[in-house]
Amino acid sequence: MNQEKFDQLQAVIDEHKGTKGPLMPVMQKAQNIFGAIPFEVQNFIAEKMDVPMTDVYGVSTFYSLFALEPKGENVISVCLGTACYVKGVQDIMDRLKKELDIEVGKTTSDGKFTLEGTRCLGCCGLAPVMTINENVYGRLEAKDVPDILKKY
């Protein structure tokens, strides 16, 4: 990884020393700097802040705003909530995985798409539903997926 980025992160850690509850803001800045918080960055934070690695890893994996690997240019979030599941969202997910040739939680090799499953997008009336970045696609069928992806 880039030493310049680690130097930036060290400056952020130094800035937060002595403040109350510094881990979350430091991790947010780390994600901004690196685009994700991979193991190497987590370890750096733990060592430099003198906190257990388990704390850093726990925060990294608990909060959905943190990513362990960089996300793609377009983030696809597929609702896996009850309404969407009952209305056939698994077919949509399977088609996305096939079209993109990735598994859930992964990013395409060209960095264009990241595929995520989410619990609820709050669009139950449009089930099954997914978002790509800020765009909502509802009442989906698996056959809709290729045309939607072409837009991106």
C-alpha cells in the first residue's frame, strides 16, 4: 500500500489522540483515504491507536458503512427483505451474479460494479427491488437485469 496514504492516516490518528471515542472518526477517514479498510489498514490503526485488533475488526465488520475491500464505481444493493424474497428477488440476484460473474459482497475485476445484499430498502410496494447507486429499480424480473446493467 501507498506510504503517502499511511502518512495521511497517521496524521488523522495524531489529530484524534486524547479525544473521546476516536476509533469511528479515524476509521471513517481511513476509508476515505484508502477506499476501504483492509486488514493491513485495520492493523495499522490498532497498533497506532493502541486498541485491540478485535475492536477495529469488529467495528469494520459491524457497520455497513465500512468496506473491507474497495467498492466498485456502481454499487448494486439488492433487497433481501421478506416482501422482496417472497416476490422472487433470488432470481434477480442469481441473474446479477451470472451477468457480472461475481458473488455477493464482491466487485467486478474491472472495478465497475459491487454487488451487495441488504435487508430492506424501504420499497416493499415495489418488490422485488434493487438500487444502483441512488437509482431505484422495482417490480423487477430477471429478464430486466441485462438492460439495466447496460445503462452503467
